[in-house]
Amino acid sequence: MNPEEIKKHSSELMTMLINGAIGLNTVQGIELGFFDWIPLNKSISAEELSGQLGYDITKVERWLRFALTYGYISRSGDGYSLTTKGSLLRRGTPSPDLLGLHHMFSYFTKAVQYSKDAYQKGVGLDSITQGKISRDYIPRVASHLSKASAEFFKWSGLSTGHTILDLGCGDGSVLREIVKTCPGVSATGIDMNVHTIEQGKRKGSEAGLQDQIELQVGDVTNMSHLPDNAFDWVYAFNVFHFLPIVKREKFIRDMIRISRYGIFFNQVVANNIQTISVDVLLATLFTDFTGFFTEAEADDLIRKVSAQHHTFMPVIQGESRLVVIYTSRNDIPLHRIMGFPEADSLKLATTNIKTAKELLTSEPQSLTGLTLSPDALRKFAIKALFP
């Protein structure tokens, strides 16, 4: 063996282990509630934190030393406060997808412990634990990952008075975010997990949203009972990697059929070490996990359904792309939209952006240097297309 190669790869493997240890200590802090209990704008001593949580003071002090070293907390005298970095890992974080990924990491540690059983039996940890993992995973991980997409719906055209269907809704967390972001939207969610549907109904009632959100138990792959244009918008998040590849095209076609204005879904592409690693571990967690897309599969699926007007938005810290496909047959030339600036219409036409749908699916840089901001122009197009 080449000594230089051994030295190089040994260093790489040590770095991997060190980063893994940092990740485990971070997840431990989330599990123990430290990020929620340590204040952001005030301070708390190790003794106070230990007393309030009922934890051994020596272990608390050790974790605080780690958090201080890694920049999650700052220290003033005997008191500790969360830094901005640390605040991203507490409840109410402005980056819910980031917190969801950390919760996911904690499930991966459990999956690794049962790897031999999972590989020998050809099942996931959810089957080994008789579904317990699934019940806990949805509110702690899936709900956080999907919340980050709610604002994108409004940006894409979802407005007051519209209806939306969430396929694979889990506990309805994203629907609760949607109706808060777009008051007056009527939302329906379908999921096969009875436990999470009941949990979602309870959370909806507690938030006073029971009149705006209806959650149902059902098979999301069977939409034959739903009429054409049944909902204005149809949404599916983190569903495709639980569908066999041969069923994914039909699933999208059904989404298109029952939507009036458009559909949303995300695609996770296994094209880097991060997503490839998660692909392996999710297969260990869930029996029905069928795998992330390859780049060719992801693009081919869009092509197969003849999605003429579509656009993408990165989500889940850039590790997934949210797709919107506008499904309505009507389109409106920009010069016929009441109030749309004529100068902007003429300038956009020189870049082959001539209709409302073309504007909504154009690259952001194409909408610069105009009399109105890109958001203002989008509002004109949305109002014209989706009354």
C-alpha cells in the first residue's frame, strides 16, 4: 500500500468520524430539549438547566462545553444563551426543514442498530417495530420537511378561495401552514396512516382550523373516485420515493387530471454523497421505501407527462426540488392582462416571455430591469390565470 494514500484516506475517515460525533451530540441536544430550554435573549446557568430538566449536572456541563465549542451557545459569567446558529434547532425555527433533517438523523442511529435484521429479513425498521417508527417519524421529521414548502404555493398561485388536496398529508402540518399563509383556502388531506390522521385532526382542532381542513384516511395511489378538476391544486411531498418507479408516471397523470390549476410535488435526486447516504438509510428505516430518483428518471418523468409549463424550487436545504406544473388549459397574453405595464410586456416579449404561464415559469433573472418587481409582475399573472 502507498503510505501517502493511507495517510490521505485515514485523514478523510477521521474527519468523517469527527463530523459524525458532532452530529450525534447535536441530535442528543435536540432529544434532551437543550435547544428549547436554553434562552436566546437571556441566559441560564448549568445548575438551573439541570434542575429544570432533572438531568445530571455533570452530564449537562459536558454537553454545554460541546455546544459552546461548536458555537451553538455563548457564555456570559455563569449563564448560557443560544446563538443564532443554535436557535435554528429549536421549535419554531425559521428553518423547519433543517430541524427535520436533524430529527431524521436521530432515526438513522436507530436504523443502524437494526441493520442486520433489516438486511436479512428484507424489511425496514418500521416493520420490525410494528409501525412505531412511522407514527413518530411523521410529526418529527416529515412534517418539518414539508412546512418549508408552504410559502412556495402562494408564490406559485394559490390564493384565497382556492381548494387544495394534499396526497400523503401525514398529520396535516403543511395544510395548517397553507391555510395560515393563505386564509380562505379550503384544504383536504389524504393519508393511509390512521394514527397520523387522527393526530392531525386533533392538532387542527386545537389550532381552530377544523372548518378549513378535512383529513381523510385513504390510499393516495387510487384517485379513480375523484372527478376531473376536483381541486384547484394538488400536492404530494416526499411521496414518490415510496412509490414503485412503474407507478410514478400514472400517479402524476392522476394528479394532473384531478387538478384545475396546477400540481406540486418534490423530487429527491440521489446525485451526491448526502442523498445517496440518505437513500441507503431510509431503505433501512422503511419497508416500502423504493428509492430516490436518478437525474435521468427525474427529468424523464417530467418529459413523459408533457409538462409544458413547469418550474422548480430548491427545498430541504437544496437536497430536493419542488416542482410546480401548471395544468389549466387557458393562458393569457401579457398585453391582454388589465393593468400589466405595456413597457414590461414589450421587453419580456423580446425574451420570448409573452404569456402569463411563461412569466410564472421563467427564470428569476429574466424578470429584472423592468418597471415593476418580479413579485409584482407575478401577481398580475396569477390574478389573471387563477381568479
